[in-house]
Amino acid sequence: MENPLVLVTGASGGTQGATGNRVTRLLREKGVPVRAFVRNDDARSAPLRKMGADIFAGDLLHIQSVRAAMRGVEKVYFCYPVQAGLLEATTVLAEAAKAEGVTFIFHLSLGAASDQSLSPWGRKMWLSEKILDWSDIPTFHLRAAPFFENLFRQFSSGIREDSEIRAPFGSGDGIVPALAAQDVARLARVVLLNPDPFVGQAPQLFTSNISLNDLAQQLTQRLGRTIRYREISSEEWLSETIDREGGTNQEGRDHLVNLWKQILLLNQNQDFLAGMAQGHGLFHMLTGESPTPLNEWIRGNFARDV
């Protein structure tokens, strides 16, 4: 029986984990038909087209564009970057998917998704989940922890220039839940190939729970020089973020500052700490595979010349 067509959003990739790109590649390796939704059909699309993906250039905020992309689609991988437009894009996608008779949506949500989240993005992501639930399309919400890729994107300049991990995170002894973006894609492949057992679930997923002080020790061993954690203020963190990412993405700035506040607060919650101590097995339980260890990810992705 031929595999149904899967629409994957965010397929070009980007700076926030590039899970859509990774999902597209993994599904094509399994021979699954993929329509890769990209903002622009540019050089980044060429490798996906070579793998046999159907490239669709469009805008997730335009209903006619999404309706055209949704034709003939049975399943959807939906991710949206930390930028303006999430709730509008979710509503557009839900309406187009419902009209087309889509049978399943894998929604990449956020570990901080909650109506009580300190992060405005976390509150919006919770509403995004609700919009998809109200559509009555069978959906799996993955509440993913911060990606290794994003943490190191934030820390890399401090490590390279001053041998410091800098963050507004108190003493640095609190734990930070995290996982590899590739593991999100690996889970998505499993779920999209057999969605029925996952419908209606919204698990929080992480595969590492390390303190920033412990991370500094790992990097010291890896890089051969002393790396230390140093606490900085939210204002300093915001300034570094603007220098790195530019000053136009208010959504991203607000989320990054408040995410650290949220994790610090959670470190005072005994239920959270107990969950962190026991939760490493979830990825294996969901996929039957082992997750990517942080030290292995560092070896493969973080060069000694940083």
C-alpha cells in the first residue's frame, strides 16, 4: 500500500533546530511522499528536491497558499518559528487541513506551553494547541524542551571569546532540560508512520537534564581549556541576543528572557525535579530507540576551535 502524502512545514530549515528539514529528509529516506512547505524556493530546497520531495513555496499566514499546499495531503508536520503570527498560522492550517480531510497532525509545541507560562510564547503555544484540538483533527502535541542546537547558538560567542557560558540562571546549579533537534525529527518519523497510538497525547520531552556548571565542566574536557558559567542579568542577556539575532524579533527576545526565568522557577518545584530524575526513558518508550546523548552531540557538533 502506498504511503500517504505528508505536508512538512518549515522544510527549508533555519536557526531554531531546523526540525522540518530533518523530518523531510528522514521521511524521504523511508520512501514517504513529502510536500515540503518552504517560504522561498531557493538553494536550500535543492537537496530536498533531489531526494524526491515536492517543493511548495508559500506563506503559512495566507489561507489560499496553505489550501493549495494541503491538496491531497493526509498527514501534517506543523512547526512554526518563534516569531509573530503563530496563532494566525495555526488557525489557517487547521481550517485548510479540516477542509481537505487531513487525518493527523504532528504539532511541535513547547515544553513551556501553558496558560500560566511566564513566557508569552509559551502562552501562545498553549493556545495553538487548543486551536488544533478544537479543529477535531487527530493531533499529537510534542512539548519539546530547548534544543541542544539553540542552547549552543546562544552560548557559542561567550565560549569562543571569553571561555564563559553566560545566562541569567542564578548560581548555574539548576538543571536545564534539553534534547537534540534530530531526536524530535526521529520521533516525528515514528509518529507520522503510525499515528494512531499517539493521538491526543501531549508529552513533555527531554533527553538531557544537566546544570550549566556541569555543562561547563564537560566543555572544559572537550575543548582543553577552562570553561566557566557566569551569571548575567536579563538585560545583558537581551543585549547579547539582539547582537546575535538582530532587534526585530520581539517574540524571540521575550521568549528567551522569560524561558530562563521559567526554568529557574521550575527548579524550585519538587514535582518538576522528580520528573527530570525519571523522565529520560520517554524517548525510548515512544520510539524504541536511544536518544542522542549530550556528550555525543557535543563531540559531533561543537568543534575544539570554538
